[in-house]
Amino acid sequence: MSCTEHADQLLEIARASIAHGIVQGASLLPELSSLPDELRQTRASFVTLLKSGRLRGCIGTLQAHRPLGTDVAENAWSAAFRDPRFPALRDAELAEVSIELSLLTPPAPLSVTSEADLLEKLRPGIDGLILQDANRRATFLPAVWEQLSEPRDFVKHLKIKAGLHPDHWSERMVVQTYTAEKIRE
């Protein structure tokens, strides 16, 4: 399902939720009955905030569990105020922040026998990747390929993000991929 025709509306939902959060300390949820059907469908999203081209916050959901309009509003607010890597967004910064949305497809298992097999099967620029081993889990959105274009680097940095050694591999490793429709301001 493509939401390109509703891109402006989704970006407005995200920005309004952040602006509301600055004043009220909570997200602004859209009135679902006023949204088109595509934005009421259950779907997962990530919201990335960029300031001067640099990451300023990124929060999302991998598993769809609420209407897309609600998911974008909640994730926008969380990216602005709950990303533990950054202080809460200040009112003075809001005009300097650009918003990027990633609308995810459901994660699908990727059957691999080794890291070399994974590296062969990954589609740079297309696949988002989830790696999990025991209680360690992390994901990179497809947009991360813009900074880490080599599959080996992509996987190595994702393992580090998950708290694993860059050379770690085990038979218990769970690998999932997904794609994302990207919407930028």
C-alpha cells in the first residue's frame, strides 16, 4: 500500500504532534474518522528528525499495531522528546528540524546459513534489517544504506548497535528484513 498521495498529510500529522508536545507535553493524535482509509490502516512507521542534516531523533515501531496516522503522531512525539540519545526538542529548534517518515512493510524472516550468506542476500538500498541473538536486538532502516553502503559495514554496525561484537555470529541469530516507503519534507 503506497501512501505517497497522503505524504503531506502524514508530515502535517508528525509536525503538529511535535508542536503540540512542546506546549502540552503529549502527542497530538489525529481524529481517525477524518483520515483517508490508507492512514487508518494498521501499519508500522519510523519518524526521523534531522537538524542541519544530522540525526536529532528517531523512534518507530517494527510491528504494526495501530492506525498509521496514530503511529506517525506517536512516533514523531517520541522522536522529539523520548529518544534517549538526545535532549528533548526545544521550541526554538522546531523550525530547524526536518521530518523524514519511513512506512514499513511487515518484517519477514530471511533464512541464512551464515553471515556470508546474509551478505549475499541483502539488497543494499532496499532492505531494512533486524538482527536478534538472545536478548540483543537492533534494526537499521533502509535509509541507513545512504551512510553504510557496503553490506559488510551495514551488518557490522548493526551488530554493534545491538550490543554484539562486530564479528559475532551464532546459529541462534534471527534475521528479518523489511522495506520502507520514505517520505521527506
